[in-house]
Amino acid sequence: MSTKVLDFERPIVELEGKIKELKMLSEGSEEMASEIEKLERKAAELQQERFSQLSPWEQLQLAKHPDRPYTFDYIGEITEDFVELRGDRAFRDDPAIVGGLCTLGGRRVLVLGHQKGRNTKENVRRNFGMARPEGYRKAQRLMQLAERFGCPTICFIDTAGAYPGIGAEERGQSEAIAASLELMAALKVPTISVVIGEGGSGGALAIGLTDRILMLEHSVYSVISPRGCASILWKNAEAEQVAAEQLKMTASDLHAMGICDEIVVEAQGGAHRDMSATAENLKEALIRHLDALTALNAEELAASRYAKFRTIGQFESHGA
């Protein structure tokens, strides 16, 4: 059960709490059972109604929910025989990006993604999912390994952005991201990325240049985090809510623009309310897309990937 309640879901959680209390007090009473059933229907209807009209700001809060499943959670739920591989073979391992080989639906694949922590100590170790250059170089090494053995690659995106610290910049943060984009553009194996939480800036895009881009229903994906956008445009981080509205960062927005290939339905109330149900939907979508992509040869994959990203965006020209 969630340890944090967002403002917009509070009425639902309070009603669920009352239902739980009634169940404890009813002790098998048929009269109470009927009343409880009515309240459960009301709670389900309220939840469905509320979550069908979330604002971009509320979607962002849900995407950043501290109880939301992370990369390791999905790896453990939908794959088998996972073997983690560490290090960039140049500087050190970066725990903000994790990856390794595993089996998905009977097919050997490489999985990698951003990993956040569940508490302060773990978040410090994983740098809140914000990767440094060695994290992206590790991702490159693993993707090259996957290509060598003909394994499809699946990337889980969940970061506010690449780490902007001095040390990261000194070790070539922008070069590491650019090298990842260059590598992914030319990979000869099927690639799929899934935005499972927040996808922010180049830190997300560095593992997102793939044949298919999927997004969980309540995830967000943008060129910059709303806080960063607000700080630059309005010189005020408190304008984050306005930025969230303007960035068109929700799954539905990006699907309408042709950037997201499929929206994966989450459990009612968000992935953190029922990870297993969400993971099952995600597994089905991944296997379906992998089946379609593995039918293409290397040249077809590269050409299709190139065409996909060349058509993203719109250009307008105005006369003098």
C-alpha cells in the first residue's frame, strides 16, 4: 500500500480507509456486506472518474511518486534469469543506471535503465537516478555486447535528467550522451524504450533512441524537467506547474504527436497501487513489439529507426 498520498487521490484513499474499517467491524454481517459492496463500487467509480481527467501537473506528481515501481521492480516481475553487468571499463560503475542479460517471453534480451532508491541512503548511492558519464558509457558497453550476441535491447527510462555536477562535466557528460545517441541510431538489433516514470532531458533521451517508444499511462517525457524549464523561462522554480502544462509531456500528448508508439495501461490508480497488473500489461506490449521487430533484418531496422526520428517535430516557415 502507498506510503504517500497525493492531494488529488486523498478522497479515494480516505474512502478506502473507511471501507477497510467497516470490514473489520462487520464480522461477516450480511447487512454490512451489502453496504460495503456499495461503497467499494463508489470508490472504484470515483477513482476511475478522477484519474481519467488528471492535469499535466497531477500526471507529473504521479510519475514521480516515491512508491512507483522502478527498473529493478519491473525486471524482477517480467523477466527471468537476470544477470546484472556492472562498470564502464574506464572509470567505475554508476548505480544510477543498471543493466544485464535476462529472458523475456522465452527470448534472451538485454535490459537496462535508470534506477532510483527507496530511501535517502539508497537515493544517495544511486544519485536519485541521475546518471553520470560512466553510467551512459556502461549502457553503451552493454548495448554493444547485446548487438554482438544478437540480443534485442529494452531500456527503462526514469530520470529527471543527467547529473549536472562538476565532476560529471569534467568526465564528458555531453559527449557520453551524444555517443549513446550515435550508437543507438546504428544498432543492428531491435530496441525498445519504455518511460516508466519521469523522462527528463538528454539524460532520458540517451537511452531512448529506439525502434519503439512506449510510455506507461501516467509517465511523462520532456526535453527538460518542468522545474528546469521554469527556472530558465520565468526565473522562478515555483512556476513548475505552469511549465508542466506548457511542455506537453504526458503520454497522451506524446502519443498524439507521434513520438510515443503505444501507451501501456497502468493499474487503476497508478502503477504503485498494483505493480503486478501494470507489469503484466507491459510484458504483453514488449513481447508483441519484439515479435514485430525481430521479423525485420538489420538494414530494415536501421532504415525504419532513421525514418521514425526524422519525422518527429514540425517545421513552419513564414514569409518576410
